[in-house]
Amino acid sequence: MLDLPFAFNGGGDKLQDNTEKQLPAFSIAIVNYKTLDLTQICLQLLKRHIDAGLNAQVWVVDNDSQDESTHYLRSLDWIHLIERRVTEKEPGFMAHGKGLDLILAEIKTDAVFLMHTDTFIYDATVFSMMLNAMQAGDKVAAIGCLHQLNRGYVRTAWRTVNGFFKYHFRRLKQSLSLPSRPPKPYIEPYIKSFFALWDVRLMKELGLQFLMEDRIPSYAMQDILKSKGYQIKALSPMRLFQFLDHVEAGTVGLAAGYAEGHRRLARKKTMLEKLMKQLTGEKQVGNSIAD
């Protein structure tokens, strides 16, 4: 069980420090690659929570973007920025994993939240909710979500049932030596890194990293931890998305060049426009009051 040097109050807004020397309650790890608009909104929302008392340390790796997002990150004095140099072409998931491992090597806190630049935290009590759940659990190594979108109960149930029949139908075709696509698990086995809490102390004790076996970051580690008897706790998207939003493949959409009418890109643009108007409006109100 994670032994944290602090306790949360019921609302989760303030921290009661139980150590003589106050340390950040936890770290937040983010990897940026050419996502200026997303990164700005993500960090502006985090800064609002930190200004309101969230005791967190924010670490950002820039994966050799060499664009405006790099300049933006350099302008922020409240984050810990690591600029990673890329010498040869590598898959996106490997670049992301290497960025996370750079942060893992630097942080001193016992807990770290992984976030994507297209994850927007509206309610900071999500941090205390997940930390308290890790403290209360038995051998809980990580907490996250199996799905990157909140599809609701009906669509989630339908996808599971539909996946169940597809999985067994494809296995049947394979058993009959008929051509078939590989069967995919109808229940997602791994929590995703768009928002997940990890026990850093446990990871370091066991010599684990996010990028292992050239697989999606944390997937190999989740298998290893489960084999050792540790729990990877999954929250339902219906619960988690009460506190945040996530543009599924939003970062990939920008980098991969989705067509203008692609549903993911359209959803991202709509969300960004709404958030930018909200943040801009709040700044204008604040300036008027100051004047």
C-alpha cells in the first residue's frame, strides 16, 4: 500500500502535511509533441488548480517538437521542463514512453499521475479520490481507466457484447482454418495513460519502467505487476469523466493529419473552441475587475 506523507480532507482541496519538511504530494507527468493548443489548455487548467492549493509538481517532457509548443513550455516558470533530443526516427509510443521514463528518473514523490496533453482536468478532487483509493486498497500499484472515452453505460455494454461475439466468431474461423482477422480481447486488459496514478516507490523498488519490451507504455509493467500479485485498479469512464475530459487520439490527430471532417478531429476542435472561449472570457473578467 502506498504510504503517503500527507492526508486529504474530505473535499480534497487542501492537504494536511504530516512531515516537518513539506514535499509535493505527488507529481504529474506529461509528454508534449507539437500540440501547442492542447498543451496550453491542459497546463492552464492545472495551473488554476495549483494556484487554488493543489500540492503537485508538474513535469513536462518536450519530445524534440522544435515548434511553438517548445517555446511556450520554456516560458513557464512553474513547471519542470525536460527537453528530449531525438536522434533517429522512432514510433510515437516509444517516444512517449521514453519521455515518461525521463520524468520517472527525476521525480522524488511516491506517486505520479500520468496525463496526456489532451486531458483536461475540470475538478481537482479527482487527484485526492484516486490517491485515497490507492491508500485504502490492498497492494494497489496503479489506478486508471480501461477506456479513453466515456461512451455511457448503453454504448459500453453494446461494445462489450459485440466484441464478445466477434472474438469467439474469429476464434471459430481460425479453428476451421478459415481466413480471419486476429481475435481481439472484448474486455480491454490495460489501463490507459491519458490519466493514471502509479506507485512510484513500488516501481523503483522492482526496477520497473513505463517503456518495457518495446510495448505500449506501462502495458508490460501491468502484466509483470499482476503476475506478482499487485492490483491494477480500473475506474469506470462514467465515474472518471465526471472530473475531466479527454480527446481520444487528439494528439495523434494533430500529428497524423486526420482529414478535416474526421469525427475525432471535429470533436477536438469543438472542445478546444469551447475551452478557449471559457479561459479567454475568465481572463477578460479578471482584467476588468483589476482595472
